[in-house]
Amino acid sequence: MLRVGVLYPLHSAEDDYPNMAARLEPPVEVEVVHTHAVDLHTVEDCRRTGDLDHLEPGAGALRTLGVDVCMWACTSGSFVYGLAGAAEQARQLGSFLGVPASSTSLAFAKAIETLGITRVAVAATYPEALAAAFVDFLGQGGIQVVHLNHLGIWTAVEVGAVGPEQVIDFVRANNHPDAEAILVPDTALHTTGFLPALDEAAGKPVLTANQVTMWEALRLGGRLQSREGFGRLFALADVVADDAGKAEASS
């Protein structure tokens, strides 16, 4: 059984991961380890949250658990370093653990590439400056953000209290006609229990942070296959895991 290690800052919507894993066939085991963070959505605090000194203790715990894949389940704590910085962050985690590693931000980029699209709308929970940093990250990967809206929420605790109907309404309100998909960053936001409803509300793929994080874990672990009930991204035909990425992460 694939054992997915999830590094997750503080506490908010981490239950999305075991809940999603329990619904997958074949089964996947998820080990969630919490990392230290300041619960404040500023660019500076998110950079501190993603610092390797804060991630290494949790990564060490995952190493003792014998995980096959590691995901840094924090969008803001990866995209604030830019595309190259996020890739280096994942490389360092993979080298430390000796297993394939990635992050939520990189998972967004890979999912967009897999969908074969370039124009997206962003419906972010973040304050303006942090939302703008996510747009910059996407732009570095050649992804055009045709529409951006943000809720201006400063803490993960507050984001975790946002309910499904609010999320669906927020996605519907930011369904720009030029966008080929809608991105909902922030792993503090519960979304995996109603992914098909998000796609239905938008009439196009909606990619959420916890969704793409698990998708990327399965891709790296060689277990990605078409599945219903997890949004259009998971309904795609089978995709072969990136063996080159595995070799790089474990080198």
C-alpha cells in the first residue's frame, strides 16, 4: 500500500487528506505530521513557515514512519519562494527523506500542465499581497491569470471554518469566461468532500489545494489513475508517474 507523508502547518483542514485517502481505490495510507508555523497570512510569515529549519523536524518524523512519498501541504509556504525556490525546497525535502517529494504549489503547476491549459482564474482566501505572490508564481510557469479575487482572510483557523456553500458560491462568483480552470489555493480550506459540486458550479475544472496535493502524491507514487468523485482532474485517463522526478528526489 502506498504510504503518503503529508507535512502540514498547524491545524485546520488536515482531515481532508485521510478522508480523501479512505475513499480511494486501491487504498492509500496517509501519515500527517504537523509543522511549526505562525498563523498569519503575510508573505514574510509564509516564508518562515516554509523554511527548511521548520520542515526538517516533521520530515524526520516522516522518515521514521517509512513513507513512500512526501508532500509539503502548504501552498503559501512554497509559492512565496517563486517557482525555482519551490522546486529547490521540494528537492531538499526529497534528498533528506530519500523519497519523491513535492509541494502544493508545484502540484498546482503540474496539474495545470496535465490539463493542457494556460489561462486560469484564482479564487484565493488570502489577503491581497499573498494572493498576488501566487499569481507571480504561476506567471513564472507560463500560466496566465485572467482573473483574481481574494477573501482577505489572515489566518488558517478562520479559513478552516469556511463552509462548503461559501466555497461553492465563491467559485461561482469568480468563474471568469476566459479562464479554462479555477484555482482555489490554501490547504487550510476544506474542499475534498465536495469536489464534483465545485466543477458543476463552474462548468469547468476547479483545482483546490488539498485535491492537487493528493493528486501529486499519487502521481509521484505511481498510483495515479482515473477516478470518479474527486473532480475533473482525477477523472482524467491514467497517467504514468514521473520516474525521472522520482530519481531526482531520491538522489
